[in-house]
Amino acid sequence: MLESAPWAAGKARAAVVEQLGKWDYRPAPAVLDAVEEVTTLLVQAAVADGGSAVSVHLSDQDGQACILALSHHVGLTAGLDDTGGDVLHRITKHKPVTGCGTDAGPDGRRIWAVITL
């Protein structure tokens, strides 16, 4: 759980990379760059929703990681970030990404990506 602030993406990036290392993942440099950039996009989109907190959740299975950011701001519609551009298209430009999505629930917007490590 992080404060919903501009610096949240940097803290989330470091935490995701650290946890992947603890799980003995050693992705190639290009994949690691994608993990960091995708984490940044996910968290920035959640921060842009305007809630007071953002949480980042990480899971792994079969050589893939799922990174999810939750905005904790209820009453939002899923899909677009604050610039009006579709953040999902920017996420899928990264080759290791095998899927991504967003939805809005009672706990805020969830935005996620699955990356092959």
C-alpha cells in the first residue's frame, strides 16, 4: 500500500523487482526494463484516479508475473488514464506482456498486466 502520489511508481517498481528476485527470477535486461516500465504505467494510472492510496499486488505462475495496481477510488469507470490516452495500449507495446486489463469494482479501479519473465 502506497500513498497515491507521483513518487509511488518509483517505490512500486523497486518493490516488484525486489520481490521477483526473492522468487529467484532473473529476467533478461530487456524483460526487466519492461517489468519496470509496465509497473510505472500501472501505478501512474491508479494514481491518476485520484484516490488517497494505491496498492500494488504481484503474483507469479509458470514463468509469468501478474502485476496489479488498485486505485482505492470508488465510482470510476475502467479504461482511460487522466490524459485520455488508453494506458492498456501503452502496456501492450512491451513485448513480454501477454495480457492486460482493467475493471472497476467496489474497491476502485484494478489495472493489471501479465508479463512473461
